[in-house]
Amino acid sequence: MNLLAFDWALLIEKLVLIAIIITISLVVAMYATYGERKVAAWMQDRVGPNRAGPFGILQPLADGMKLFFKEEIIPNSSNKFLFILGPCLAMLTAMMTSAIIPWGSELRIGDRVISLQIADINIGILYVFGVVSMGVYGIMIGGWASNNKFSLMAALRGASQVISYELAMGISLIALLMLTGSLSLKTITEQQMAPGHYWNVLYQPLGFLIFFVCALAECNRAPFDLSEAESELNMGYHQEYSSMKLGFFLFSEYINMFISSVIMATLFFGGYDIPFIDESKYNPNLMAWLGVGALMVKALIFIFVFMWIRWTLPRFRYDQLMNLGWKALIPLALINMVITAVVILKYFN
Amino acid sequence: MGILQFLFWLLSAVALTGAIMVLASKNPVHSVLWLIVVFFAISGHYVLLNAQFLAVVNLIVYAGAIMVLFLFVIMLMNLNTVIETRKNLWMKAAGIISGGILFLIMISVVRSSADMVSRTAQLKEGSIGLIETLGKVLFTQYVVPFEISSVLFLSAMVGAVVIGKKD
């Protein structure tokens, strides 16, 4: 019976890993909505959600239930298939990036070594860019298929914003890649863990700053949430959506936020590295779990910063957004790249 | 049938279905989306050949950038209403015949080329498509064409800015 001679054990291992990672991303995103409301309330001196369960901890469940039971409305003049495809694509592209993130080192169960990463591919970061550039389609298709001029305008805004900021993001990463010499996220993490080597943020502070601003823009988060500027565009690209399709759009934003936090932690803040501890001296299984915990803590800190910025800064005007992207961030990233190249050529060669 | 063969047939089927649907669907937006499916399938083939860099660049450049611009244009030109362009039968027949002949020529070239005869594709091995090899080749053996093409890109960018600028 070698009709389907797959390596079933590997396939099942990876499937289980994928299921676990997607579940975790969903749960984190779910509680990020709760966290966002609590953070907002805290900053505005309010209480925030506190009715469902102790401290309102069941609020995300209640919100999800509400969205599921809402009436499903598909506008008559819309393109039905694309109207449904839009939120699905938004969700799919938000999830796909998690495949190449090293969530931890290795687990040893018996004599089987399980890597806590779905795929350690040679071109890790480029894959992230590929998926991010796909992320435009969810917004664009959703906005266009609604057949509503506000949605279309918001979708075009969102798409051009994502395309513009992708450039600065890529250039800021090139400087980092010159240092690491590898595109694989696993290698980048391991380099930062090596003794005598510090986290990349110390070598690339400007690069990190540019990357962070661009990540805010790529996630369509405030102050760059131009595609859902309610004062100009009613509700933005999801104007015509209702029920869980709306939920998917909103939810994918939180998943994107979580994933980009994890990527920033991995690239610039050592990934699953626990600061000031040499992991190789302790029990590897224990350290693997603690490493996952460390990565999660770093990611949660980033998510908090995202929220902090949202509830502190007002929204940009559209021309300001484009000026910042093209006239400030791209030149800065280029300067950063040239300086890094010169330093590497002069001192580390 | 190992997993590689299975994936090969699956990706081929997806690519061919997508390509046919690009031509067959009446709504231009659907055509663009099917074309993106084709690009995904082709990238999958690149991955099978261990050309990971080519695979992902194909996705970033074609599916991620060029197709987005196509979508922009189609959405703004409002081609939503299906326009039935009626071509006469002779035109259709001529198109089918000339396309078919081109197809035959390509098949015969591939089948009889000295580089191809009695060779099989190397799946999952070889480093020719990896970013390191590619970078080294580009900056040593092909450095002059590479730099010239970058000048070409720059002039295209300047041209685009000039055209896009009002008055």
C-alpha cells in the first residue's frame, strides 16, 4: 500500500502544531479585543467591560455570540461571491504568517524531536512580505464587492497605504538582514541567543523604529486607520457588512496585530530568548516551554504598546500619511541601510 | 505515489483550472482573482523544485503588486457591468488555430531540446533557486546586466512619476 506513501507521522505532527497555533492566535486575538477595551477605559478613567463574568472576562465570548446571532445581510447590488470572499481572505492571510514563526526551541518526547515551528524555510522574512502583500486583497475585494462608494474609497485608501508602507518596511529589514546574513527567522533568533551577542534592537534601533511604524500602518491601526475613518467614510470598507462577516474583518485586525507583535519580538527582541539566562545549561524541555512564555510576554507588551498608541494619538490626515510614508520613512530607511552597509564593510569585514 | 507527486498533480490541476477560468470568466475582477490562483500554483511548483526565492518573489511581485494594480484599474474603470463583446466566428476560429499551432511548437521544442531529452526535474534538491546562490551569481557572473537592468528600472520609475505628475 504505497499509493499514498506520505510521512504520516510528520504530517500529523505538523497538523497538530498548526491547530494549536491557530487556536492560540484566535484566543489571543479574542482577548486582545477585551484588552483593548480595558486599556481604553483605563486611559480614559472609566471602568470598561465589567458585566459578563468576573472583571468582564467573558465579554469576548458574549461579543462573539452576539455577532453570530445577528442577521446576515448581503446587499442586493453586491457581488455575492466576492462579498463573502473578502472577509475570508482577510482572515486567511492574517493566519498564514504564523507558519514560519519559531514559537520556541525544540521539545523532546522520547526520541522524537519536535520543532516548535511549522516550517523553517530558507526565505522566512520574504514569506512574511508575500503574505502581507496578499493582505490587501481582503480589504480591496470586500470594499469593492459591497458596491458602495464609501467602501470602495476606503478600500483604495487601505490598499495604497499598505503598498506604500511595505516599501519602507522592506528597506528597514534589509539593514537587519545585512547583520544577520540569513532570512530564516529561526537562525535570526538563534544568533540573538548566542552568548556575547545582544538583541538586534541594539544594533538596529532606527530600523526597529521604522519597522514598528510600518507595522502599525500595515495593520491599519490608529493613527493610520484611514480606511475606517468614520468621520469621513461612515464606517470604511466594512460599511455593508453585518454579522460574523463583519466580525471576521474586525477580528483579522487583532490577529494581524498579534502576529506582527510576535514578528517584531522575533526579529528585534530575541524571539524566545529569555534575557540574562543561558538556556543551554538547563533542561531543554523546560526551557522550550519557558521560551514560548517569554515570546508571548514580549508579544503582549507590543500589543499593549499598539493599544497605548491608539488611545493616545489622533488619526493622521490622508496626505500626512502619504507624506510620512514616502518622504520621511523611506529616506530614513535608506540612510539606515547605507550606514549599516558602510559600518559592516569597514569594521566587520 | 509520494507526497511530491501528489502535490505536483494537485498544483498542475489548480494551475490549469485557474488559467482556463481566467479566460472563461466574464467578470474582469474574477479573471484577476483566478490569475492570482494561477500564480499561487506556479509558486507551489517552484517550491517543489526547491527554488524558494523564486517562489516567494513570484508571489510578492506578481500576485502582491502587479495584480493589485490591475484590480485598482478595473475597479476604478467600473467594468462591473458585464460587456458582451461579440466577435465573429472567423475571428474565433483564427484565434484557436493560431494559438493551437503555437502550443504545438512549444511542445515540440520542449520535447526535442537537447537540454531536456531524457532528463527529469530534480525535486526537492539543488540549490540553484536559493537566495544565496542567486545573489552570488547575480553579483559576480552577471553583474553588468544586473546593474543595467537596475538603471532601466530607475528610468521607468522616473518616467512613471513624470507621467503621473499633473501639468
